[in-house]
Amino acid sequence: MRKRIVAGNWKMNKTYEEALSLVSEIDNMVRDEVNGDVTVIVAPPFPFLQSVGKLTQGNDLMHLAAQNISEHDSGAFTGEVSASMLKSVGTEYVIIGHSERRMYHHEDAQTLYKKLKAAIAQGIKPIFCCGEPLEERDADRHFEYVGKQLHDSLSYLSNEEFDQVTVAYEPIWAIGTGRTASSQQAQEMHAYIREQLSRMFDAEAAHNTSILYGGSCNPSNAQELFAQPDVDGGLIGGASLKSRDFTDIIKSF
Ligand code: PEP
């Protein structure tokens, strides 16, 4: 049975004190209100990983993610953070291929493949993001576009490596815009992604992979999205910055 996951991507938000308050609030609400079959992940900015991780370690439901990772192991790469560094402060998951990294930092498919390899080699589980811009959807090329993103970065992994991967479908037109994919649009893309994965890897691995939806997910629309058979949870941006909203999303399963 595949995992149900809700992951909060805090992006470049919060000071140190605010980050600790947010994670303590989430931690308390999750302990009191959430039953044990949801994996809750928080992805704070790099400088707060260790301190946030100390708080999440005491709660079996909560896990720590980084928002980015270097494809290099070590050396003269100013400003980069390696997989072994992330591992050494307790990072369990990492977001790879977010559309903001692809767009603003020009991360291409080959770079993303190297990042996937670097994370997996250190035992860090990648959350691999894919999703089409509005022009591709309007031109009815969204399946082809997402299929290529999956193929170009994931298909070179072995079955064992792929077992570590969670996929997040995040249509770019829905990220931070308040415009959500309908539950039908999400389901049909998630089913397509699973089908593509079953062609690249063994069918059981594809069946067991969690596929998260991301893009203006909030407490009002999460329940309908999560009720879809191929939607296994969410990658949440804006609504993960408020403990009440984030917890309500987690409770939407
Ligand atoms: C994201 O950036 O991963 C995201 C889903 O953002 P939002 O929820 O704010 O649309």
C-alpha cells in the first residue's frame, strides 16, 4: 500500500524564531489531531533544517525535507549544500525539480537526474516535481510535456533507486495563483504519470509510488483532491505557512 503524504514547502519564508514557532504549532496539532497513517513532511529553508529537525524527531508522523540539494559530493561549489551535509543534520527527504528551481535557476533534466542520484546515494528520499506551464495545457500538450519531464530525469534510475522516489504533479499555472487543478484534471494526470512510471519501472513500483498534487491546495479543496484514486497527498506551498491550514489539509484524507 502506498504512503499518504502531505509535505509543506516553506520556500524562502520565515525567520529562525518564526520557523521554530511554526513547526512547534504543527507538531502539537499533528500529535493531537492526526491519526498515524499520514506522513507529514516539512521543508524549511537550509539554515533552519537542524533546529526544525530536532523538533520533528520527537514525532513519528513528522519528517524533515530540504528544498534543494547539490548534484556534487563536495568541493569548490560556493553556496551549494551537499547530500552528505543534509544527511548529517537529519534530512530525510528533498524536493527536486520544483518549477521555481527549473525556471529561476535553470535546472535541466540532466542536472535533476544527478541530484536524484546524489540524494538517493545518501539515503535521502527525493520528492520529484513535474508539471506543465499554461501554454502547454492550453495547447493540449500537457500529458506529453509531463511525460517528457518524467522520462528525461527519472528513466535512468534503477528500480531500486526509483523505489525511494515520490512524485509531485504541480501544474505551474496553479502554483501560488489561487487557481487549482480540478480534481478531475489532477486525477487524469496522476493516472497518466503512474502509467508512464509503470513503463519505465516495474508495475509494482509504479503502483506503490506516492504521487502528490501541488498548486494552490488549501483546506477547502484538499478533501476532494485527496479523494481521487491516484492522488496520494499534497505538496503544499502557501498554506503550509499557517499551522491551522496545514493541519486541516493533513486532516482532509
Ligand atoms: C509549491 O510551490 O510547491 C506549491 C504547491 O505552492 P502553492 O501551494 O502556494 O501553490
